[in-house]
Amino acid sequence: MTIADALEDARRDPTHFQLHVNGFVDAFRRAALDERRGMIADGPAGSGRLEGLASAVVSALCRETGTPAPAWVQRIHSPEPFFVVGATSFALRLRLMLESPPAFRARNVFVPENYLSRA
């Protein structure tokens, strides 16, 4: 599975986009370095909410694993604030804005601090 595949699946199934993100995260962490590079080589052509999320996830995973991040990660972001957990209250939005990891905040994507933690 590549990030492009996960993004395409998330676009086709926006209600369950998180399942596709989780699948990519798990596959990336299991992969060897050469496989990881191939999984993230091709990213989205333009910015958007899900594209910003994909960029943030790849950036964070690359940092976590010591994998060089591809160039596309630097230019892709969410054009408007994207609260991944569907925060509707001001208090929850503020909390997410404060605790989102830097890779996400930099791309205008707001998640809980443990967003990439998997049990």
C-alpha cells in the first residue's frame, strides 16, 4: 500500500477515511526502508484536507523511523483548518490546536497528540 493508494481509498470512502490512514500507518511501520521509500514516493498533486493529513502522517512517520521525507511533503497542506476527530466545540478545537504534533500543525491539520499511536 502506498500513500497515494491510501489517499485514493480515503477519497472514495470519506466517512471511513481513518481506516485507510490506519492501514497505511501500520503497513509503513512494518515495511523495510526500501519499501518505505516506495510507499511515499508519489504524493498528491495539490493541497486539500485529506491531502494535508496524508502529508502530515508521512512527515511524522518519516521522522519517527528516520526515513528521508519526499519533497512533496513540504508543499502539501490543508487550505483550511482540518480537525480530524470532528471537533465541534470551541474547547475541543482549542485543545487539538495546542496538542497536535508539529508535523500536523504545520499543515493546518489538528489531531490528538497520540494520533499515530496504535494499540
